[in-house]
Amino acid sequence: MTRTLVHLVRHGEVENPGRVLYGRLPGYHLSARGRRMAERLAEYFHGADLAAVTASPMERAQETAAPTARDHGLEVRTDSRLIEAGNHFEGSTIGSNPRQLLHPKYWGMLLNPFLPSWGESYESVARRMTAAVEAARDFAAGHEIVLVSHELPVWTLRSSVEGRRLWHDPRRRECTLASVTTLAYHGKDLTSLTYVEPCADL
């Protein structure tokens, strides 16, 4: 039975001095530190038996994937199912100034944190990420594949495969910048999940 490794990578640090919640907004690229993270990831995957390197369509994910793809003589493939979760707060600075949530215009978005009501549902994220991972597993059967995505989608997928509830405290996610969550399969059966932080010292 074939053994396949699907590596889920969170993108590197983004240049965002205004601390905007950028979500799916275009134009947000890796910072200098983020580019170092991308190069470190290429070192981490050097020698891996990669069949493909695939990324979310967002610039930060594409730029994170590029050094690893280049090191293996591959082009970065794009899968829209790996994109960041939709969020109605995109473009705001609520993350750095949560007192803005006291404004009545935001109250309707905060009705159900278990859904969540402020954006794409956790179930939707889990479905599309599961589909992306299963397609990647089948494409790279017997080899390895890198999928570069975003914190919430990676964590939601991990929660799903580990049988946890999907709603959660974001502060408790184990998914740092440029981290690697690896799913190991024998055939189509998931046999293990591991997590590493190749860029922890950067």
C-alpha cells in the first residue's frame, strides 16, 4: 500500500504595518522576515519527494510556496480551495482595536460565534479543505505534496480530521507562521498527523 505525505503549510509573515485584517484582499505580500521564512521552508523540504507544490491564490501563499517549488524544479500550482476564510471584517483594524466591535454596525455580525456569523462557516472551510487535501493525496500518491494555505483553514482541517469541534478560541491554535502540519496516508487512510515549526528561530 502506498504511503503519501500531504504537508499543509501556513504562509510566512506579511508586510502589514497598518495591522489591517486583510483576509482575501489582494496586495498583501510577504515581509522581509516572511521571505526568509519561505527560503527556510525550501531548506526544510529539500530532498523531499515532492510531486507538486500547490498554494492558495493569495500573494502571500504563492510567495511562500515559490522557493520550495523552485528548489524542486516545479511550478507553483494554484488551488482556490486553499484560500483564506471569508470574513466580513476584511479591511478593518478590529484585530488590533477590538473596541470597534462596540459600534452597533457590527452587532449583527456577532450573533453566533459557533458558526461564525462574521464570515464563512467552519463547516464550509472544513469541506473545501478536505476536498483539497484528498485531491492532493490522490495526485501525489506514493510521494509528497506541499499545500500552502492560511491559519484558519489549516487549523479547521486539523480539527476536523482529529475529531474536535470546529469552533474554537483562536488564541489556542497550533499553527504559527510558516509551520508545517503533515498528514501521512497509507492508501487513502490517514495514519498520523505531525506538526513542526521550521522557522521558530526567525
